Amino acid sequence: MDSAYLSPIKNQLSERRERLLHTNKNIPNSTHLLDLLKQVDAALERIDNGSYGICEICKGEIEAERLAADPLVTVCLEDLNAHQQKALELDLEFASKIQRNLLPQNNLYVNGWELSYHYEPAGPVSGDFCDIIQMADNSVLFVLGDVSGKGVAASLMMSHLHALIKSLLSFGLSVNELVDKANRLFCESTMNTNYATMVFGKANTLGEVEICNAGHNAPLLLSDGIVKPIDATGIPIGLFCEAVYTVEKFSLKKGDSLLLYTDGLTESFADGIEYGEARVKSLLTSCHNHSAEAMVRIFLKDNKEYTGNASLTDDLTIMAVKKN
């Protein structure tokens, strides 16, 4: 495996080893702690001899997302025994329920705004992020994003980000301050291989909107039948602690809309051809007279027809925000 990928894992394992040694002093002769210590030592040895990430049974590569979630894994999915498979299925089911419980109420009408979304994991769990939060000042905060990676590891990072953002809301931060703090905390609490592209938006009762786009697909503003992309105002969250984030401010009048989406929409395929941003923009121009809920349905229907209802290859999230 690439040394740049292994370095943070080795650091993480070394730190865990020190914690295990410290805990073992307080709980001497713990069979469980000694077993964990042996597993950590074995993983560090595999990193040093170049066999880390190789399945002990078939000698193939272990899934990267599983290693990110549990760096002690030694067997690929195909070679799990019946007990391990059952345990994994239960974990995925539990993780899926947690994610569903984190989702906001859908099809909201808040202080002159309509907000609707569609959230669809490609597998049991998703690395996409979606939230709608009614603020104390009668504004509404809407967030959509995509965590790097796939599977359980990405879903864990998504849940971690969700908790970080929720914990920061009570401080009354501006949008760019919120993103700045979330980025710093995410950087300091995860490996440097983890990052997330995200869009943070805040809309008040006067129709004024602030958007901070942290390296995500450009949200699309629809006004008077014209579509305008809102480009990135900063880099993805989690890359550098010292990153600086700014916002773009504009006003929406009655009937204007914003469309946000993850690349599960634009990068879906039919006969090797991507759905693409151009198709999204073209379809959006026809949505001027539709509600936010109807807009999401239109895009979902068009994408399903385009791909022939093929199974998703990436998590798909679409959000529409409309001034009513």
C-alpha cells in the first residue's frame, strides 16, 4: 500500500498502543487488553514488512474502507467466516438506522422557504451529508456534502461531522465561522486522509442567502429562468487546519430556487456517458414554476430514466430550496 496512506494509520496504531499500555497498568492481567495489544503489534509489524492490507486467507487486498474503519482487519469480505459475516450485517443494519435517524424532517415550509431533499445510499450506509436546521433568529441553515471514501468508514465520518456541526450551532457563529471551526475540529480529530466537500447555506426571512461552498459541486441558482452556478469559496473540509472560508451573499425573490446535489447525480452513467452537469442545468430551467418537492421528484425521475433504473454506484443526495 502507498506510504502516504500508511503513515497516518501507523501513527494512529502507535497512539492506540500507548493508550493500551497505560490502561493495562491500571487493569493488570486483562486478557482482552493483552489480546488487543497483540493485534496492534501485529498490524504495526505488517506495515513495516509491507503486508498490511493483504488478506491472510486469499492474499488479495482488503477493502480500504474497512481498514479505515478498523485498522486491525486482517481478512477481506469474501473470506469472512459465518460468525463474522453475521456480525458485519448487524453492524451495517445498526449503522443504517443511525443514519436514518440523523436525517432532518423533509418537505419543510420555514419562514417563507420551501426545502425538500432526497437521500439515497448506494449501499447499506452513506457518506453523503444532509441537514436542515431552523435557527433561533428565524433563518434556516441547510447543509449538503459528500465525505471521501465509501461504505462504513465514510458513514462514520459523516456522523462525526454531523455531531461537530450540531455542537457548534449554539455559539451563534456566522456561516464562514461555522465552516472554519468545523474544518479545524474535523482536521484535528481524524486522519489526514479524511475530508469532505460541503455546501453550507443560510437563508433569512428577507430572502437573503449566504453560501459557503467548501470544494463541493457548485449549487445552482435558478432566477427568471436563468441558471447560475455558485462556485467554491474554500477547499474541502479536513484537508488543512488553517484553511480560510468565505461566503457568497445574494438575495432570492419569490419563485427563485437553489439546487444542491452530490456527484451521485452528475456522475451516474448510461452506456458509459455521464448524466453530467449540463443536463442538470438544462432540466433546472424547466423547474421555475415547481415547488421544491416537485423539483426533487423531477430530477430523481429523470435520473432514473437516464440510467435505466440501474443500481446506484454512488450515494445520491438532491436538495431544493425555494423562496415562496
